Amino acid sequence: MTTVDENTAEDNTAEAGPQRLIGGPGMLLVWFYGVMVVGAVSRSVYQISTEFDRAPLAYSLSAVAGVVYGFITYSLVRGGERARRAAQACCAAELAGVLIVGTLTVIDGSAFPDATVWSYYGAGYVFIPVLLPLSALYWLRKNRAGAVTR
């Protein structure tokens, strides 16, 4: 038989909604991802609309990076286990993109006629593109189901 206090605790948990991912350092991640959304999307929109023929792959990759950053931001704010797993998958894909594009630009600087967000591991963005997914993956792993971050 359960006591009144146990029933109340169960009801409060059910009413609380999805587990929040933006408590503490998670809020800093949301802020950084938000800044990266604005930076990557605005840069790629300008470059695609004015000089797309110059470096279509580089500009398209910057646009993709902006979309990925936006989805991760949304997932962090939304919270819940499904959003956490989706953000984790996107962060892993983002990290893979940064490492692949960064390595290609180091090996062959002419691989991309113009820089992307991920060129040289994000050197044009103070290496935030390589540090951000590592930090986010750590945070998301630490806050998997069962952990309380309120």
C-alpha cells in the first residue's frame, strides 16, 4: 500500500512534463548553439544568394551546419528523452562533419575554395564548432533518462 506522500510524488513527476535539458550548463549550450545558428545561417544565406557559383559545396555545408545547430537548440529546449536522443545523434553527426571537413581543409586547403563553418575545425569561429558538440555530447550523456536537472 502506498502512502499519500508517495502518490503525490508520482503525480508531480507525471505532471512535470519532459525532463529539461537546459538546467545549469545546458542553458549555456543553448545560448552557444543559438549564436551558431544565427552565425551559420546568416553567413550561408548571404553567400548562397550573392556568390553561390564561387563555392557551392562550402556554402551549402554552412547552411546544413546552421540547420543542424537549429535542430540541436530546439531539442535541448524541448527536453525529454526523445529530444535528448535526437540531439545526441545530431551532435555526433555535427562532430563527424567538423572532423571530416576540418581534416580535408588541413590536408588540402584548396578542397574548399572558400571557408565553411567547419573549415580548419572551426578556426574562423574560435574552434567553437569542434568544442560545442563535444561539450553537448558530454552534457546529454550525463543527463540521460533518470537524471534530474531542474
